[in-house]
Amino acid sequence: MNLRWTCAAAFALCVVNIRPAAAQTPEQQADKLFNEGKALAEAGKWADACPKFEQSQKLDPGVGTEFNLADCYEHIGRLAAAYKMYREVANIARATGKSERETLARQRAQALDARVPRLTITTAQVTGTPGLVVRLDGDVQAADALDKAQVVEAGQHTVDVSAPGKQPWSSTVAVNDRAASVEIPGLTDTPQAGGSRPLGGQRIAAIGVGAAGVVAVGVGAVFGALSITHNSSASTECPKSLPCTSQKGSDDWHSAVVDGNISTVAFVAGGVLLAGAAVLWFTAPSASSVRVGVGPGSVGVAGAF
């Protein structure tokens, strides 16, 4: 019986003393990840070590962790990130009075200075463009980052440019171990609503010449109709004899001849003008379509230019 009670009491004590393991604080998690990263780095497994340092730095930012992360980036070829971090570590170390770490970080940054790739985005042709936005790999670039060499990772980089009222522009540039540059060209105006855009001088001239041709053809048609009317009247007054003995008949014959001549000249001039307008239009620099409508006393022009 005593043995049974002894075991029961011992079991109860064990149950009472069991406590759930306390959750690790962010600092403890960061220390664990940092130590794991150090072990991987010492084993030469830099690609595996970098994520450990990154997570540790996120949980508990520290200048020591950042220095190790920069060292890790340098080993896996992310020279731009390493260069920036070494410089940042040096500035923080200087502010906190850690001179040895500042010196070491600056030495490491200086050693990378000649190796880190650089890219210059030149904006001379778009200087003063209102609302200009320049993006490098999707990140908006500050004005003071343009027109100067900035450190980037080796590889392909995309420059995107936009501005109100302008067509967007984009270019991809390959950056290796040497300095590279990309120049933003002058931006093209966005087509106006409905796809229209200002006419060139040659097409404006074509419209003017064409309108004159249409008017000339209209004049020819009017005088042609008058000539027919006068000719009909003269035939009625003088159906058989010429010259006509009737004064009215003679006048009608004369008017018919004059109006006919005017009609012929107007038709010829209108044809020449319309042909010239067609040549001007279709030899203009940009293609377009146009519709010309003729109404009583008016000429209408419509189309996409």
C-alpha cells in the first residue's frame, strides 16, 4: 500500500511540475537564426546562410548582423547590396562610437568600390517635362539619383518613364562588371481623344486645294446647267434659222456659249485641283483617312488624321 501511495504521489508531483515551454522572444529567435547563419557561413554554405541572417535582421536589427549579411551577399555575388550595407554599417558604427567596426566596414566597401556595377540614367532630353516619373526595376527614382552613376546588381535592368500627356517609354539594359548607361529620349505626345492628332502642313494644304477643286466643280456644274437652259430657250426662239432673227434668241445663244465655256474651264480647273489635292494628301508623311462632303454652299471634311 505504501508503495502504491508513493508512486501516486510521485506521479502527481511530475504532473504539477510540467510547464509548457515558454515561447521564444523575437530577440531569442534572432539569436538562434544568427548562430545558424554563422555555422552555415563557416561551412561555406553562403547561399543557405544569407536567408538566416536576413530573417535575424528583420526580427532584431543589429549592426553586427547587418555586417555579416553584407559579407554573405558579397560571397554570393550580390555586390551592390553588400556595398550599400557596408557603407550603412560604417555610418552606424561611427554614430555609436564603434571605431573598429567602422574602419572594417569602410575597408570592405572600398574594396568593392571598383568591382560593383553602376548604371547611369540620363535625362537631358526630358529635362523640365512636367510630372516626369522614372522607375528602375519598378522603383521610382529620386531626382538626385538621376544623371549620375548608381550601384546596381549585374544583370538585366528595366527603365520605365511616364509623364502626363506623353506616351510611356521603356528600355531594358544589360549591366555587367562595367559601367552602363541609358538615355531617355524625348517623349512623344499622347494621341488626342478619339485617336486624332494635329494635321501636318502638307495635309492642311491638301484640304485647302481639294476644297477649291470642289468649289470649281460646283461652279462648272452651275454654269453648265445655265448653258443648257439658255440653249433650250434659243432653240425655241430660233428653231430653224441661224443667225437667229429674234433678239431674245440671239441673246440666249450668246449666253449659252459663254456659260458653256465657263463651265468647261471650271470643270477642268476643278479636276486639276482635286488631282493636286490627292497627290498632296497621299504623299504626306503620315497616313490618314478623310471623307469630303459637298452640300449647298458648303464643303465638309471628316476623318481620322
